Amino acid sequence: MTRLDDRTMATLDVVLEEVCRSLPHGGDHELRRSIAEKLLDSALVGNRTISGLTEVARAALAETTKRSA
């Protein structure tokens, strides 16, 4: 696996926290893990901007909540 720099890792953390903030208790572990995996996959292929990663996280959240509804 390609190593991501500290700045990118911090960006991933900020985006995950921001997207999960609207969820009760910040979301459960499985939901956060699912979103984090999609964020990581996106960052590894070069998407490292806050706006780009936020879009990925929101889409992952919508997809996951849609499946569980």
C-alpha cells in the first residue's frame, strides 16, 4: 500500500469527522469504517483535496444509509 503523507491523513480525519458529525453519536463503528475505507481508496488514487474527499464521504454516507433504510 502507498503511504500517505501526514497532511493527507489529517485531511482524511477532518473530512470523516465533519461528515459523521450529523449522525447520532458520530455514527457507529461499521458506518465510519465504511466511509473511511472509501476515503482512503480515493486518496490513494490521487484525490486529496478537502472538497473532493468530502464529496466522496457524503456519497458513501448516502449509499450506506440508503442500503440500511
